[in-house]
Amino acid sequence: MPVSFTLPDSLTSGKTSAGTAWSRCGTGPTLVLLHGVGMNKSVWAPEVNLMRENFNVLIYDMWGHGDSDLPDGELALSDYTEQLVALLAELEISSALIAGHSMGGLIAIDFALAHPEICLGICALNVVFNRTSAQSESVKKRSADLAAGEVTVNLTDTLQRWFGDSGDHEFQAAENLAKNLLLGVNPLGYAKAYAVFANSDRVHIDRLASLVAPALFFTADGDPNSTPEMSKAMAALAPHGTAQVLEGHRHMMTLTAPALVSESLTTFFSIVQ
């Protein structure tokens, strides 16, 4: 089946009273897909097209991304988690499967820990966990620079980390989509989300042992920041945790290997329902 990077026409879309832009389509149990920093809900187009026959897929823009509003003041990870809680409540969804990529994965874990009565299972894709001192220092410096307005999105470095050297890979359509989304992001929304992302790699260390939901920690062997070792460490701490590593891909494996990602998600969530 050819991969489409365009969301299907069958989507139903709206905006909540709190300002969250959302879209959904498909048949079956609700599956929420959460994007990462700098992206928006359209980044999930390949998975929506591939998974809508088995799931009622719900996508939305995190605060300050896409068409969602940006609350005033500093934000914490819990603010992004409660955005999801409020969205499900307004759409009258009492239970859901959750898959999140990068920062979206941090939100998915936080949601599952805070609201086990709603969460049927989670998949955390390409998620950071317990960074080394050097990794932490680097990402926190960039967060401080963003907050001070000294830098913006570094397209070249970011895309290289996500896809590899431009022109040396076969994923140009995927890279073009990610590049366009980064160019269109709200700078303040990006900076606020990045600050949370930079400081949330250790927030679940002492809580993963209490994770009730079945959890798949899934990353790629070529991801330099959300490493296989991180996913395996999280899976070891979670009572019902499983780790999976996709070979030959990098951070944006959701765009470079959507068929394989969709297959893994479908298999995992079909088992845990």
C-alpha cells in the first residue's frame, strides 16, 4: 500500500472550548496519536491512513502548535497531559489507547500514570529517558537560548538528526513534510514545549514501576538521542513494559517507516485491548 503524507478527506475536525484543534476518523477503539515538539497533528498522516480501518484515530495539536491555542505563562508536562484529558472529556471518550512520539511519548506516559482508568495501553515512540549529563546540558542550553530569543529552529541540525544527511537517504518526502512543519511552527509555542521536553527525561524514573497500563517502548537503532538503551531501561521498569527497536531508521521513524510502525502499533494494541 503506497504511503500517503496527506490526511484523508474523511476526517472530522473541530476545536474544543479550551482551544485544542483535533481531527478523527476510522472505525474501532479510540487510538490517540500525539506528535512531538515542532510538529502538528498532520505529521501522523501516514499512520492515520494505514490504521483507520482498525481504529478510530484521534489526532490533535499540542498547545502552541498547529491550530491549537497557546496558554499564557510557563507550561509543565502536566499542562500538556491535562490538555489530552480535557479533549477526551469534551469528545465524551471514556477510554483510549495512546501512542506518542518524542515529547508526545512523554505525555503518553504521564497520562497513563495519572489516569489509569482511561488509558487502555500506551506506546512511547522515540522517547528520551534519563539523559547523560552531557546530553542534558546540551538540550537545556538550547532551551535557555530559545527562551531568551537567541535562536530559532535549527533546521539543518534538526533534520540531520531526524533523517540523516540530506541527499544521502531515501526519505525526501518525509523530510520535506517535517521541514515544512518546523518552518510553520509558532516560535513561542515551540520554545515553551522545548523547555518541557528538555527537563522531563527524569520525571518518570520513580513512577514507572507503578505504570498499570501495558506499554510498548519503541525506538530506532539510528536515533542518537532517544536511544534503544533508553527504551529498554523504561521497559525494564514498567511492570507490563516491552521494548522494540526498529533497525535502519532514525528519530522520525514514524515518517520514514510508517507501515512498519503502524504494523507494530496495531499488533500491540490488538493484544492489550
